[in-house]
Amino acid sequence: MKVTYNTYTEPKFAMTIPEAVKFTGIGRTTLYKLVKRGELVPRKCGRKTLFLRSDLEKYIASLPAIDEKEVRLQNSLTDKI
């Protein structure tokens, strides 16, 4: 008899600093700077610092999009490496 397990997990509602760094691609130092400037508001649960997933998604969505010129410039710079 083969036993199977459901491996689906719900997305986390809140995440720790290392999880937030991995989720957003933003560096740890930058994350701390965003907190200091009030652009992100962390929550505390005991000693754990948590960020709401929705807050991180809103912040990323609020960042300006790069235009086509910048994309071409970045591509030309990476081609030279």
C-alpha cells in the first residue's frame, strides 16, 4: 500500500526577515532601511520580527517600472561581462 501526502501548503500570511528577503529579492540591509524610513512596518511576535505578505506585495507593486531604454542599457551592460 502506497501512502501519499498532500504537499500543498498555503502561502504564509507573515514571514520572518530571512523569508522576506528571499520572497522579495530585497537585501536584508535594504529591508532594514525601508523599516527605518517607514516604508515597511514590521510586526513583533515575541522576539520574532515579521512582515505581512500583503505589505511586501504592496511595496513591490508600488516600485516604478523601468522603461524600454533602461532595459536595453542593462542588457548591453550584461552582454559586455
